[in-house]
Amino acid sequence: MSEADGLRQRRPLRPQVVTDDGPAPETEEGSSFSGRVFRVTFLMLAASLTVPVLGAMVLLDSPIDPQPLSFKEPPPLVGVLQPNTKLRQAERLFENQLVGPESIANIGDVMFTGTADGRILKLDNSEVEVIAQLGSGPCKSPNDEPACGRPLGIRAGPNGTLFVADAYKGLFEVNPWTREVTLLLSSETPVEGRKMSFVNDLTVTRDGRKIYFTDSSSKWQRRDFLLLIMEGTNDGRLLEYDTKTKEVKVLLDQLRFPNGVQLSPAEDYVLVSETTMARIQRYYISGLMKGGVDLFVDNLPGFPDNIRPSGSGGYWVSMATIRPSPGFSMLDFLSKRPFIKRVIFKLFSQETLMKLVPRYSLVLELSDSGTFQRSLHDPDGQVVTYVSEAHEHNGHLYLGSFRAPFLCRLNLQSL
């Protein structure tokens, strides 16, 4: 053996040092195996979720065919629009005795409303009395609405009767004292070659001769109102019905979800909420501008429902969903992205999506020229939810809802 070989044999082995910088060599194999198992499991889980979603996106038909819409930046919620909690001062009435009191009318001090089960109710003090049923049961879900009926707009006429717009049945006159129900105009009657699929709100002249009302769509029914909003369908109309001649005619067409309507005090124009577009249009029915139309108020801070007169000579406008500014408005964001809308409605039902809509009730008072006068808020719908109408009577606002199981009353003197 050479001297060099001897030195090589006597060279000691270097010790193996384990530090926090890396695993000991004997654990690398186990750690690597665990990592592979985790990655494989994660990928399999991701694939199990992604494949069905992609399949649905490709194979399922979307119930809507939206087109891109353009909105201005929503008005900032400052000044008159500054958020507050004034609506939370309201008291709930008739809780769990009615559902979806969309609209309210009064004859004297007796209040009337229509509910989600197709009934017209008389509300006198603490008593709830059924005075009419516009359709036939059962009335347990939105799918029953076409048969059951869904009264929406309701107004008191000059002769102590009620005029009612039913989303599925048409226009009615109801005598609350004799309980006689008269069908004035059936939804089955085509108007200028198109059916009325979603009769919504109405306003009546003081003499009861003319009824101005909205048909929100000739394609979508009330039970599909979220599809109507998200598709942005422009087949809504403002119509006029003559109670003497029985004639009906179209005043405005190509509206996107026309909703609440209100005659001016002088009965020279009609206001109509265009919900999808967050604005209110004005149609002139008399005077030099007769037959003309202009924007009464544009770019509202929310999506308007019913319009009713205020004691100051202006108008109350109710909104169940707002366009927060500063903040993020999902509906504004989606308006320019029809592809995302299609995908959403391939994957989720209307009922599921409704649960995701933030509850924010806003009642806005407008002047007679359309300027913002004051705003009443319930930022997360703690008391007033899904507000659809503000009806002023005897110093109070009676607040309707298209969904809540109660009516609310707010004392205006306490604000």
C-alpha cells in the first residue's frame, strides 16, 4: 500500500449537520411524497369543480341575451344623499299577516294594499280584511303567480273604488265596500300587436276617465323581473286606457323596465320610472309639449320603483337597490359585460342571486322639477326591506315592499 492510499483511508468522514435551513436528508423522501400527494389531491379537487363549471358554461343555454348598456358614474352619496338611518325609525305593521304589500292606497283613513298571494286587503287599524282575490290558488310560490295573480300598483278612484294593476291579469276596478271586481282590460288583449306580460303600476286622472299604466315587458313576467333587469330588455311601454271608450294606446315604447308612474298635480305630464336605466322619464299629455318626452331626472343613486306625490308638491321615489358612490355597484359593473351576465345565469337561479343583492332601502324626495330634496336610508335593511313605494298620508309615510312580510309606517314629523 502506498503512502497516498494510506492517507486516503485515514481521512475522516465529514459530519452531517442538520440546520433550520433545510430538512435532514433522511426526511426528504417522505416530505417530497407528502407534497406530491397534496398537489395531486388539490388538482383533482380543482378539476372536479372546474370541469362541471366549464361544462355548464359551454353546454347550458343562458336564459338571457343581454346587450351592453352604458351608465354615467353614479352620483356621490354626499349632501342631500348622505347616508343616514332615518328609515329605521319606521314601525312595522301587520307583521306576518301579509306578504309583499307592493303598493298602498287610502280612502279616507282606511288603507288598502295588494299582496303576493293575489289578494286585495283592507287595513283598518289592526284589522286585516280580504276584499278581493284576483286569481285562483294555490298561491305559495312565484311559480303560482300566473294563476293566482299579483296585484302591484293600486290607486283610489274618484267614486270610492280602487283601480288595480295586476302583473298577470290586467287592469281592474274593485269596489271595497261591495267587493265587486270588474276587469277593465285583460292582459290577454294585444296592444298594437303585442301582448302585455308584466302589467306593473298605474296612475288615474282625478275624474277617473284616463288610466296611465306600465307594461314592463312583452317578454318577461313579473316572476322573472331579475332576468328582465339583467338582460336590459327594451320592450317595455307606457300606455293609456280610456275607461269610457275602452280604448288603449301606446304612449312610449322601447323602455327598459318601465315601472312606477305618477301624474303631475296639473295632470299635464306623466312620470315613469325606467328601472334598468336608473332614471325617470316625463311624457307630456297636454299643453304645448303634448306628445313629447324628456328626462325628468337622470342618473339616480339607485334603481327606482314606484313614484308617489309628496306633501311638498314633489315626489317620493323608492329604491330597493342603490348604486354606491364611493363604492362598487355590481349592476353598473355588469352592464358593460354581457358575457359575464350570461355565465352567471347559467350557473345560478334568480332566487340564489336575490340573496346576494345587498339590502339597502332608499326613499328619495324630489322637487317638482326633479332636484333631490332629501333622502331617507336604511343602509342594510334592518327595518325597511325591499322598499317599493312611499305613500304619504296624514303626516306619515307608508312604506310598501315587494317581498317583506309587513308594511312599515314612518312619522315624518319625527325626522
